[in-house]
Amino acid sequence: MLSDNHKRGLEQEARSVFGFFITKFRLVYLMLVAIVLLGTFSLVTLPREADPEIKIPFATVFTVYPGATPQDVEELITKKLEDKIDTLLHVRRYTSGSSMGISSIFVEYEADADIADNIRKLQDAVNETKSSLPNDANDPVVTEIRANDFPIVTYSLVGDYTDQQLKDFADVLKGSFEGIQDVSKVPILGGTVREFQIIADPTRMQNFGVSIGQIVAAVGRANINMPAGSIEIDGFKYSVRVQGRFQRAEELSDVVIATVRNTPVYVSDVTQVLDTVAEKQTESRIGFPEQAPQNTISLQIFKRTGGNILTIVDESKRAVETLQSNKTLPSGLRVEKTNDNAVFIRDDLSTLGKNGIQTMLLIFILLAFVIGFREALITGLSVPIAFLMSFIALQIQGMTLNGIVLFALVLSLGLMVDNSIVIIEGINEFMEKHGLSSRDAALLSVWTYKWPIISGTLTTVAAFLPMLLVSGIMGEYLSYMPKTITWTLLSSLFVALVILPTLISRILKNGGKKNHAAVRQGFMHRIIENRKEPYVRFLRNLLPNKKKRRLALAVVWVLFVLALAAPISGIMKIEMFPKINLDYFVINIELPQGSVLAATTRVTSEVEHIVAGIPDLKNYVTNLGTSASVGLTDAFGSGGGSSANQATITVNLTGKNERKRTSFEVADSLRAELNAIQGGIVRVQELSAGPPTGAPIEMRLTGNNLDAITAAARDVENTLKSITGVINIQDSIAESPAEFTYTIDKQKANYYGLDVTTIAQALRSAIFGATASSVTVGGDDVDIIVTYDNATFDTSSSLEHITLTTPSGAAIPLALVASLSLEPTLASISHRNGEKVVTVRAEVLEGTSVPDVLDEFEAKRASIGIPENAHLEIGGEVEDIQQSFTEMFYSMIVAVLLILTILVLQFNSFKQPFIIMFTLPLAMIGVITGLMITRQPFSFPVFIGLISLSGIAVNDAIVLIDKINKNIGNGMEFFEAIINGGTSRIQPILLTTVTTVAGIFPLIWSNELWRGLSITIVFGLISATLLTLIIVPILYAGFARKEAEGRRLGEQ
């Protein structure tokens, strides 16, 4: 028989919104069909990618000033631009690099700034500065840095063909790739560039009295097409135009430079004209295991924002196959995919997808044994329905299906079934014990449990939602997790309160399933009842004894303090994000500044020989004349100029399933072999998970005296080298061998009618060459370059014979107006917020703690000579850790406050919510224990797991205290009420914990990024659950007795 209270509840719920859906079941059917259709469409159309497509608050200002020294670039370009940038609002910091011919400024905005608006203002500020920049400098280029501004796949062309043939094949592929939807650009690397070169002969030029500037001007004037107007003849108008643009290199020979003694001087008289290719600044080649490398040309495919990486890569593969099948590309040409990001995405989708299926099966099997096959099947159906609803929400928000979203979906699997379990258990109880119809049982179950499961869901949401408060790149990166989990949990709540009761009320028509109940109770007795008696004896012995209760609490507090001591004392390593096992890593090679490409090639060949012997090697791609970085956070090293002293090797490994070692283990073993190479610095760099962050260790010395802070930076480097475990130490000091400096004699220059600017421009044109004009041949732009032969300036004295043309037309040697000296110089000058800065960066070996390294550095810091008016800042990953952990700690405080608010509303008490919140330190004990057992560091994902636990772990305590309150309200003796509450709630507490753990446990093996988070939740939840059954009764007995007795007497 139902109690009067239940009868009133049944009538109330029948008139409620949930009763409306149960009654109007056909509407629920329509909603279900709509959810399936829209959810499936959203799942199919959601873009796939490895990491979230985040908005990065960075921009660069890049200016080319051909031939200018770093000092000139700093004074004439960088400082002027920095002065304008310094006046802009919302700029967090800006860094710059001034190198040979290039100024690069890296601007970072505040996290909450409107990027589009601020980029526009930055462009306006740069435009205002243009008029004050040198005339020969190119216009500054402002570029917003985007998260998707990286190649999603690279194709390398290999075969027995000339460079020009490979370039032609690459052009064909480029045209095909650019036709693929959502492809933004397809740059070609390593290809040749056609060029018309006019090679000047200084001796013949001196004989004829012409200068290189006159040749440039003459060619520029001759290479022109111009409309001359129109004329009318016999009633018709005809257009008149002058045709002068060159079509062939040979035509340049007939250009008249000047007239000397009434005789025209042609280009062919003083130069040699060539139709050739530009000198290669970079070279690319590809190598395979135990083979010599071959020259290659590579094409990189970039995607537009929102583009589906998997679709683009599949379409590009089909494009290659089509061109090969129709013989557009010859059979002897190999097209190798050397860097396919779709592989990583497919791996993530596959791994997390398999984990999701495994999780669903584990939960289904568990529920089938505990609550029955039919109930487990219905609960299992609630999961895909809730997921489809979540996909609709993700689609509406414009999100993508990436690794974080998938992880959040799998993580929520173990959480979202709890609501359905509670409702189904309630329906079974009312049908079996009270003989109600399925409709009435569904209504009464919803009436009884809707507020507990709503509050339980909201506490879990409250734990994740404050993660949205984290700012910057980290906040953008993490935001996908709370958004996804919030939608899945709210969807599961909707399913549990609307969809499931309606379906069950229509599917189950008969009540009184006594036999089924007996079977379920028999199973539970074998599993649970045998463990209740020792638990009861333990509580009876503990609760009435105040000393024993205090001793138990003291033991827990000691364990909690010991757990906290592990990361604080340094016993446990602290890091931002772990290294991840990918299919590639990068080797950067750097020779002394000024080294020629041939010298770089020799050192690189030694590295390639070692790389070719890696057992797990698939292939490697070498780019000579460039360097690569695994992350971009400022302008450190971004100044380009001549980088002939640098090279990069991308080492592509076999698939994860085909090798026994991880990519970072391969890199570590290779690092020891490469250290023996002489002649250059060889750095092996692996990738870490997560968004872009600073280097693990970064020291910044700022001041006005560059020489002084440079010397101090050398001391910092030497100190870091003396610390065990520190690797890949590098600095922003780019020293050049020296520079030839011309000092102009202004009196002599004035005598010949020349000034410093005219002489400097003539000297730069002679050495660097000058672009006279350009032509279009076969649809390609071809530059016309006027320069001297490379052998012309093979000695310092040969520079003195450069010819200058005076206003009177006379030709004089440079030596008449300038003197030459050799001066030391820097190849690059760095600034940070307008101040000169030298940055020292370093990485650490696997297993080395960054805080330990910094502690040892601080102990040795006194030996470093920091000059006056200079400042040493320690940043890098430590900066990122401090900021991100601080913001996450604040979000955790917000989460706790939200949870407390929900609990106070539910229990109308202050003491009971604080008893419930005591489960958090209980979870911390298990977290640290689990991390120590599995040898995992205390990382940022671990911190995320702790915040997640704040919402998950409290649910068991909520269930327990709710039952104790009901027992006391029904008149049960105080200690008996507590003991009965513990014994009667063991099954739901253990069931929800086991389902959550079963849902998260497979994620431990998903990848390195989520391993720490999964271990945190699994061990923390197990610890919190087991200790909750002991500590919550103790706390309730000690702190809530007076309040409980007051409630029993009707006091508020």
C-alpha cells in the first residue's frame, strides 16, 4: 500500500511538466525521432581535428629591409614600429628580433581583447609609421597568428628528375590541391624560382663609365606596356598602346643604358644576361632507412578555419591517385606523405572511440549483473540518446569533434548513467513492492528522486563549469571540456526525467515482478550483505566513542598532509603537460652565424647518417637553410635573414603499434649519439601535449647595455650547463663573425656631388643586387635581377672598386669617398617591451623536475654577475604553471562555492554541506597515492581531475546524509540512524562509484595527455568512496547531532 505522502506525490507529479510528457507520450516519440535525426546529422557533419581550433591572441609585424645590418634594422625599422605599438591598448607584451635585413615583432594581446578589432588597430598604427621608414624597406606585413596555421599534411616528390621537372610536377599538384574545399593555401618548399639575371662586369662598366644603378633604371624604363590613348580613322576609334615588356631574357641585351661620346652603351656591352634560376636559399631532401637522402620538393596543405582535416586529407589523396592514374604524373615519380595530421586524429578518434565502446560494455555488463538485463538495456539506450543531444548542442555552438571533446564524452559516460539508474531502480521498487502500473511507478519515481538527481547533476556541472574562467590560450583550450560535459550531463538529466519514464511507462505494462526482485536480491546478498556485518560492528564500536572518532579523523588528516607534501616537497615531479607519443619529432641543427650552406650540409649529412639507422624509422625530411620550433610564443629566433647556418630534420617513425618505443624514448636515445657530432649544435625536440606554452626553463635578462646583459647571459648558460638533467640550452645571442663597415668622408662626397644615402644605396645594390623589374612568362612572375658576379667580391679590397656615378655622369671608385674597416657585430638584436633583452632557454630530460632545476639555479645565482640597471626574470613553463594553476585554483574555489550553495539549498543546513565537502581531502589521499604508484607527475591534467572530483566525489556523501536525515525524521535513534544510513546506502554508493570508475578506467591507456587525469579520478573516487562510508558517519556523529535532534523536534 502507498502512504498518503506517496499518493499526494503521485497526484502532484501527474499534473507536473514531467507528468505531461508521460501522458503525452506521442510527443516524446516525436522528440526522440528528432533527437536521433538531428544528432546523427550533427555527428556526421562536425569537423574533426586533433586539438581544439582555438583563437590565439597573437600577431606579428614582419618587415624586410634588404641588405641592412641588424643595427640598422633595429634603429630604422624596429624601434619606430615599437614606439607605435607601445601606444596601443590591450597589448600584454611585445617582443622583437632585428636581424640581417629583417625586423620581426611579436605582439601578444590580453586574453579578453577583441582580436579582430585590435589587429585592425595594429595595422593602422603600422600604416602611420610607413612614411618614416626607409624607402628601400618593404611595407611591414601584419599577420594574425591562427591555431590552424600549420600544414595538416605534407607531400614530398621523389624521383630521378631535374629540379625544374620536380617543380613542374609540384605546380600541377598545387593546382589540384587548391581546388579542394576548405584548403587555404599550398606552399611549395624546395622548388626553384626562375629568374632573369643581368650579371655586371665591373671592369667593363668602369671603361664605359656606367654604374649598376643606371642599368637598373634603364631596364625598368624599357620594361613597360602603356596605353597611349586612341585615334579616330574613317569613323572608327582605334586604341593606341606602347608595347615594351620583355618576353625573353635575350631582349634585355638590347636595352640602351646610356650614351657615351655619342655612342649608345647596351646592356650586352657591360653585362651577361642569363635565363636561369635564383640561388637556392634552402634545400629539401628526403631519406629512407639505410638509404642516402634524395632531393625533393614538398607541398604543404593548410586548411581554412572550420575545415574538416579528415575530408581534406582524403580528398588530397584521391587527387594524387587521379593524377597518377591519368598519367599526368609519371609512374617514376613517388609522392610520399611525410607528415599526415589526419593519422593522429584518426588514432585519437579510434582510441577514444574504442574506449567509449569498452566503457559502455563494462557498464552494461555491470548493470546487467546488479540491476538486471532489462534495466541495463534501457539504461544503455539512454547513453546514445544523451550523446546525440550533446552533438546537437556542439553543432549549434560551432565546436569541433576533437580529442578534448571525445575525452569529455568518454569521461561523462560513467557519470551520466547514474541518473537513469536511480529512476529505473525507483520504478522497479514501486512496481515490485507496491504493485503499481508502469505509468504510476514512473510518475512516483520521478516525484521521489527528481530533486536529488537534479542537485547531484548540478553539483557535478558546478565542478566543471568554472573551468571557463581560465583565461588565455589555456582557457580556450580547456573550454571544450566543461562545455561538453555540461551538455552531456544536462542531456542525461533530460533523458532520465523525460525520455526514460515515458518509454518505460509504455513498454512495461505489468507490475509485481516478484521473482525478478528475488533474483536481484539474492545476487546482491551474495555481494553486499556478507560485507555489511563487519561494517556495522565497526561503526557500533567507533561512533559512540569520542576518542576513537578523533583518532580516526587525526589519521585521515595526517594522510592528507602527507599527500600534500609529495608535490610541495619536490618528491613528485610537477610539469605543465606530459610528452606525448607521436609518429615524429624534430632535430634542429645550428652552425656558427655566417656559416655557408655547404658547411651546414656537411654537418647535416652526419646527422642524417645516424638518423637513417634508427630501427623505428619510416622516413625523414631535411630542410637546409631553415629551423623549426615545436611552439611559437614570442619573437625568439623569429628574425630570419640568411639562415644558411641552420637545418631541420623531421624524423617520421613507424606507427605506434609497429614499434615498442615511444617517440620521446627514440628521441632520448638519439640525443646521446648526436652529442658527439662536432662543428654545430644539434638539438632534438619532442612535442608536449596541450596548447602552446613556454620552454620548460626560460631566463630573460633585460637592460639598456647589450654587452653587459650578453655577458651575464653567458654566465646563466654556464650555470645551467652545470645542472644535471638540463638539455638543449640556447640563447637569443646571434653573433656574426664581423661586418665590413664603410665610413663616408662627407667632405669628399660633397665634392663629387654625392651624399651618404646615395652612396649607401649604390653599395647595397652592388652587393645585394637590385630588382630592376619583373616579367610574366607562362603565367609565372619572373624577376629581373641586376647584380655582380659572386666572384667579384672575393676579397675586402675588391669592394673598393665598386663604381659610383656622380651627378655630372662621371664614374668614380668607392674608395675615393669611403674608408673600410672590420667591426664585430651581432647577427640579431632582441627586444622585450622595447627594452634590449637576451633570452636563455633550456629543456630537461624525462624524469627531471623543473622546480628542482630552478632551486639549484637559485642556489648558484650569486655567482652570476648581474649588471646594474639590468634585471633577471625566470619564466617559461614555470610562468605558465603558476598562472594556469592559480587560475585553476580560483576556478576550484568557485566550484566549491557553487556546490556548497546547491547543498545548502538542498539540506537547509550549513554543517551538513561542510561534512559533505570533507570528501575532497579524502579524494586527495587517493589521488597522490595513485600518482605515486603509477609514477605519474603532478601535471595540469591532474589538476583538472582534482576539480572534476570536487563535483563527483560529493555525490556519495549526499546520498548517505540524505538517508541518515530521513531515518532521524522517521524517529530512529541517532547512532542507529547513522549506521542504517551507511548499510542501506552501500549498494547505490558502490554501484555509482563502480560505474564511474569503469567508465574512466580505460582512458588510462588512451594517451599520455589524459592518463594523469584518469588516474586522478579513478584513485580519488575509490579513496573518497571507501573513506566516505567511515568519515562521514564520524563527522555526522560529532557535529550534526544537535541539529538532527532539533529537526526531529520540528526546529528549523
